[in-house]
Amino acid sequence: MEQLYTLILGLGLSACCGFRVFVPMLVANIAALSGHYEFGADFQWLGTWTAFYILLSATILEIVAYYVPWLDNLLDTIALPASVIAGTLMTTSLISADLSPTMKWALGTIMGGGSAGIVQAGTTLLRFTSSTTTGGLANPIVATLENGFSIFFSILTVIIPIFVAICCVFFLTFLLKKLLRTTQKQNR
């Protein structure tokens, strides 16, 4: 049962990495520092005060950067690989030690990296649509929504992981269908 709990927790936090790369990592760090849960043996460094200060600084910079008009679109180009890496790291770091390292990283990559990548692709598509239809005027609204979703669902994931996992599955399915429809329309 603990394996399922850590996978659900990893999936929820990883999906939130698709909105903002560092917010879920910071929330997980704070939860670890407060004794709410522990990272796996090889990832104890994520629950340290040093990691807290680094993640807090990175989170503030990331959030502020998405409000700079030209920088938000530039960040979207590097956010996809960064969110996949962060999602993989979040899920892998939470899996307990009784699985082989290969299985941990495979689950982390497929579940964590995959969910973060799908959410990030959806937010990139949303920002692109916002930029083209409003000339970028609505991008601060999009950034605020993304920030809010990332913070709210990261905290909610730590508190009620099963609820968030169910929401993630529905949300990821919706985004995947939307992305597939958009791709099919572009290929015609």
C-alpha cells in the first residue's frame, strides 16, 4: 500500500511540475522538512535546508520570469525538458527502496516525466494561443492561473494525494485528447 501511496504522491507532484518546475519540488521539500514524509534513500538531499533555499530562490525567479512579456515564451521552450526532468525526479525520489533502481527510474520517467510533459505541453499550447490571439496581453492571466494551479495542487497533493491523483488522471486524459486533436488538425 505504501508503494501505491508514493506513486500517487509522485504522480500528483510531477503533474504540477508541468505548470511550474520548482513549485512542487519546494512544496515537497517543505513537507519533508516538517516531517510529513521522507524522500527515498538516494534523495535525502531534497529534504534539506540547503535545498529549501535553492528551491525557494528558483521558485521565485521562475514565477517572476513568467510575467516578463518576451521571457515567458522563451521559458516555455526550455520548460518542457525541465519539467520532464523535474517530474521524473519527483516520482523517483518518492519511491521506496525495495524496488530496483532500474524499476524506480523507469516508473519515475514514465509516470512522473510523462505527466509533467503532458501538462507542460498543454500549458505551452495555451500560452501560444494566448500570445497569438491577444498579442500576449492575456499571458499574465495565464501565468497567474498556472502559478495558482501549481501551488494549490502541489499542496493538495501532499495533503490528499489520492484525490489529486484522480484529478490528474482526468486532467491528463483531457489534455492528451486536446493535444491529439490539435495535432490532427495541423496535419490536415
